[in-house]
Amino acid sequence: MTKASIAIRPLEEKDRPEWSELWRAYLAFYETEKPQAIYDVTWARLMTPGEDPRGFCAVDEAGRLVGIVHYIFHRSCWTVGPYCYLQDLYADPSARGAGVGRALIEAVYRAADEAGADVVYWLTQDFNATARRLYDRIGKATPFIKYVR
């Protein structure tokens, strides 16, 4: 698989089975799983125009989904335009090294630019060394630490 053989496009209704497999694999990487209701409502939101989250997929030359990304627009007190949160990014292990992650991030960058977003940001765990090598090339690490309730 080469970079030229990867196409990036918005998720479509027909993609649900492959999207579900990829998102489950993504969640498994982070040692979590979600109830079926979360998959159902997330998919419904992805398929609703103008709703967040939104999503793209990477498709190989055989038409198989080899990567997904979800992103969300939200307002900020710090900018006039929205922020864009790149929430989930996953490339099938068989497609890694072919530019899938970069292509998906760049698609989110374009969508953010079209929406007038001033900032695109995402989180990853500190142990995700493979992804961080890419992120360090196309983004800038911040000193922020995330807290949750």
C-alpha cells in the first residue's frame, strides 16, 4: 500500500460495519470498550449533516476502510472562530506507515480551515510513541495536562 493508493473521504452509510471494526480496535488500543448504545448514537451523529462528531475514512485501492478520524467543532472564549477537536484517529495496523494517519489529520485540517476554525487540537496518551512521532512532525505539543471528573 502506498500513499498514492489511499483516498480520504467522508464516512458514508455503507461504511458502518468497517467503521465499527476500526473504532472497536481503536478503543481496544486504549483498553476500553463501550456499550452498543454508544456505537449506535455515535454512528447516527456521524451520519447527520451538521451534527458533531463528523468523520472521515481512509480507503485503500481495494475499497477497504483502513483508517478513521472523528472531529468536533466547539466555541472558545479565546477565539472568534471555533476550535476543532480531533477526537479519535485510528489506522489499521496493516496500513500503518503508508501515510494514513497524516492524510486523515490533513483532511481534518482542511475541514477546520473551511469552517474558519482558529485551532485544531487533539490528545494522546504519553505511551503512544508511534503516533507521537507523527504528531511531533505535524503538530505542536503543549504543556497542558488533562483532568477529568
